[in-house]
Amino acid sequence: MVPNEAHQYVGIIQLLQHFKWTWVGIFAVDDESGEHFLKTLEPLLSSKGICLAFAQSIQSNINWNNLVDLNHLISKVYLPFTVRKTNAFILYGETGILVRMITLLFLGNPGYREDASISKVWITTAQIDFALLGVQRTADLYLFQGAISFAIHSKAIQEFWTFLHMVKPHWTQRDGFLKDFWEQAFDCSLLNPQEPMTDGACNGEEKLENLPATLFEMHMTGHSYSIYNAVYAVAHALHAMYTSRSNHRTKLIGQTAEYQTLWPWQLHSFLQGISFNNSAGETVSFNEDREMAAAFDITNLVTFPNKSFQRVNIGRIDPNAAEGNRFIIHEDMIVWHQTFNQVLPLSLCNDYCQPGYQKEKKEGEQFCCYDCVPCSEGKIANQKDMDDCINCPEDQYPSKDQDHCIPKTISFLSYEEPLGISLAFATACCSLTTVLVLGTFITHKDTPIVKANNRDLTYLLLISLLLCFLCSFLFLGKPRKETCFLRQSAFGVIFSLAVSCMLSKTITVIVAFMATNPGSNMRKWVGKRLTNSVVISCAFMQVGICMVWLRTSPPFPDFDMKTLRREIVAECNEGSVIMFYIVLSYMGLLSIISLTVAFLARKLPDSFNEAKFITFSMLIFCSVWVLFVPTYLSTKGKYMVAVEIFSILVSSAGLLICIFCPKCYVILFRPELNKREQLINRKH
């Protein structure tokens, strides 16, 4: 008629998990039931991450006269109270174990009421009843103040309360059990009506409601409720059994009906099938395992200075309830032992690991005992007592204390920051300078210094340098689909065009010199056909590479969340890194060829020594882009873009300054040198 005890084990585990008590002790009666309790509960505790600080057995029969054994038992009972930070004790046994615990602790420390280390949270099983009789009646339940107890489910029945008020002493003449109870509860002797009254005799005015709760509880306990249901279950089963045997039940002997004899075992099948509502409004039935489909109540023991107590229902464990309602507890209703000051007690081997720390097992100790170590770089612990630190999402980074994640800011080379403003200003200045140089050359297009070394090629070179400067703007600002698609390919094609112009200029010098030799066949190559062929062939080779790149794996806007700890880098993903380096390699190859050719032609007679200027400018150009590669690879985020813009500006400015500054100086400040006679004289 009582619930399966296994449900009580589950309830104890759920209770410990609810309060996060992972370091608990057990006192159990020293008999077969206590041994079974320990063997069953210990594996369950371990499987749920709860450690057993100790497991102590309490003898059922204590020899109070043997001082040696008594002292040994007292020390065994008292020792667990000194175990560090163990505040949750589980108590298993019958009611007598309460008195034995109180007595042993009193003998070990008569002032235990003032000893804070004795104050614990007791978790008692349904087998223990706090009602004490006989010599136990003077026991003080202060030790168990705030205890959390499992009790067989019960419900108030009004008729039971009325019945208890009707119980009178003269009933004891019909019930020997009631006589013994009455004498123990009221500490008096019941006399026969014929006997004279004596000291210590019951006066007949005793009432059960006047007894303290430690002696008798007026409400229906779980045990009483089980007996009540058992009586009605048997009654319903008997009724069903007699009804089913109506065709065999009677044999008339005169006017008397004689019923067939029935055996107790014949009642079992009828008990199994019964289902009825009791007067409390609850359904009573058995499940397929022939167990009462009932629950356990969870109660809180509230004690008072007059040694009385009150049980407060604070929860319930019902294995038949819907998922999520099988374990219910109202924590705010619990009255803890007064030494805890109504603060939730902790029962841990060591303090919780604070956020920012993770557990680290201590060698040689149970898994509930651990050290707290800081999270490793890049990880956080955002809750207490985490087994392992976790990584932040890609778009967040750990805080300084590594206890939470902070959203990363999006970073790109903006026009609004000092670096972006500086590069934009430098780009504008260089572009404006190039336009002024181009305007100067167009204005003085008929002068010898402009006409020398192929005027059209000079214009094309200036225009390509202008475009080189302007393509820097494609790298500034937040990356967009259009700018990402164009910027690297535009940069590669325009720079290849500029270098092709430089190469063509150098080849023009060499061919012109060779054509002056008597009988030379190179004269047919002198003119625009050669220069146009060199420029077009070299530039279109880069155009072809870029077209393949843009068709197969074009660049696109992307976010780099891993490179920088606190920033998300808005960048252009190159699509194919191989194609990007092929573009750079081709541009580098053209530059090396141009530098080599210019270096070989540097001593050839030439107007204004343009071959020497080309050599020096290409030396600067190649140096910049040789240094660009390691610098680009060693920087991160928006500074990679800044390095590329800086390289574009410096290399383009080097070409502009080295090639055109000397010519502009002559055109603007030494016009007397800008004459054909001067060119011929300088050439010779």
C-alpha cells in the first residue's frame, strides 16, 4: 500500500541536484535494510555527480553500560560532523535512530546546541516518524530543526479529525493497543472502574489534541493514510469477490444463508483490479507491478522552543505525473536551521569555481573535490562551477575576466579615421600632381623635350600613373561587391600598363641607338609600331590573367572573424589567392625586365638621359614591391589594406618623380634648355 522505495531514492537524488549539494554524508541503521539502502544509493549518487563524504552505520542495539564501546560509537558519530563543508546529511532507519543520534551527540558534547558545526540539513526517509513515546518523550528535536523529510503521501480526511476528538479513555477496555498507547502518551496508568484513584492514574479527561506533536500528530500521516486506504481496498475487493460468486454463495438451511468459505489468497486477483475514489477524493488503484500508484510528499520540520514541531508540506515526488511535474519543491517555504540565517546552505567539497575559472581535478581525491584554474586564452566560463571553459562565438571575444563574451566591432579602413584620411589626402595630392604634369606636357607638346622619346607614350604613361593613384580609392571604405570585384584586377592591369610604358620607352632608346649605326636593319622598327606592340602585348597579357581570375573565382566581400581578437575585419576575399599572386608575379616580372633593360641602356647617348631616370625609377618601383610582400603578410586587418595603398602610392610616385620632375624643371624653369640645338649638343 506504500509507494516503491526506489522512487524515494530518485527523489533524494533530485533533491540534492536541485540544491546543488554534491558533498553529502549518510547515517544508516546497522541492519539489512540499512545495508541495502547504502548499496542502492551510492551508485546513484556517483552517477549524478554527487560524492559521498562518509557513510556511517548506527547500531540498533547499543550497550549503554559498556563505556569502551560507547566511547568508540560516540567518536564514530561525532567525527562526520567535522568533515569539511558537509552540510547535508541523509538519515535512514526507524524512529529510534533519532533518539540514538541525539543521545550520542549529547554524550559527546553536552553543549551541542551552541555548537554551529552540529547544525546540518537532515534529509530523512519515509521510514522515520518524528513522534516519540515512552522514554523518548523528553528528547529534543532541535538537532533536526529544518529537516527535509520524505513521507508517504497523505491527504486530510475530515472524518479522521472527528474520530480523534471522540476517542475516550474507556475505549481502552476494548483495545489493548490503545491502552498501552494512552498510558505512554499521557504518562499515566489506566485503572479499572472498580479500582480507587491513585497518584499517576489517568483521570479520564485526557484529550489527544492536547498532546504535543512529538508524542502524537493530529493530522493523518502517510502511514495512517496507507492503512485507511488498505482497509477500503480490502473491503472493495471482498465486495467484488462476493458479487462474482453470487451463483455459489448460498445454500439455504432453513431461513439462514451460509456463505462458502473463502481463503485470503483468493482475494489477490480482486485487489489487483480495484480502482475507487476514497473520501479524500483521490483514486486508489494498483499498477501492473501490484504496487500502489502513489507519491511521496516532501515535508519540512519546523521545531518550536516548547519541543513541539510542525510538518510543512513543501513539495512532492510523483513518478506517475507528467514529465516536468514529477519532482516539485517550493524552496521559498523551507525554514532552515537557525544557524543558517535562512540562507541556502552549501554542501560542497570546496567552493564553487567563479565565472572565468574551470574545474581541475585534485589528484587522489573524489571527483567532487577540485581546484579552480583560470580559463585558457580565448575561452570563457560564464557560469559558476563549469567543468570546461567554452569558446566565444566567432563574432564575439572574451572579456578581461573571461566571464562573458563581448561583441566584436567591425573594422575596415574608413575615410573617417586618421589613417584613412591621410591616405586619401595623399592619393588626391598625387593625382592632382599627375594631372598638372600631364597639363604641362600638353601645353608644351611642341617643345623638343616633350616630343623626345615618343610623346604619345609619355601621355599614356602619365594617364596610367593617374589611374594608379586613383585606384587607391577602391581600397578605402567598407568593402562592397563592386569595389572588391574591381580593385585587385584594376590595380594589376593599370600597373602592368605603366610598367609596359616604361619598358617600351627603354626599348625605344635602345632601338634608336642601334638604328644610328650604318647599314643597320633596326631603322624599320623605329616609330610607334614597336612601342604600341610592346605596350599592347604586355598589358593584354595581364588583362587575360585578370579575366580568367574574375571568371573562375572572383573576389567578394567577406568578414574575417579569426585574425583579430576584438575586431571583425570587413575585407575583400581574393577568391583565388593563387590568381592574386600570379597577377603580382606577372607585374614583378615586367618590372624586373624593365629594370634590366633600363640598366643596360643607362649609358647610351640619350636626350635628357631618360634611360638613367627609368633605371632609377624602376629600382625604386621594384624595391617597394619586393618589400610589399613580407610586409603585407605580416600585417593584419585594415593595416593590410593600408600597406597595399601605401605601396601603390610610393611606387607610382617614384615613377612620376624620377621620370617627369627633371623634364618639368627644364620646361618651367629652364626654357632656354628646351631647344633643339641644346638637345643635339647634349646628345653629342
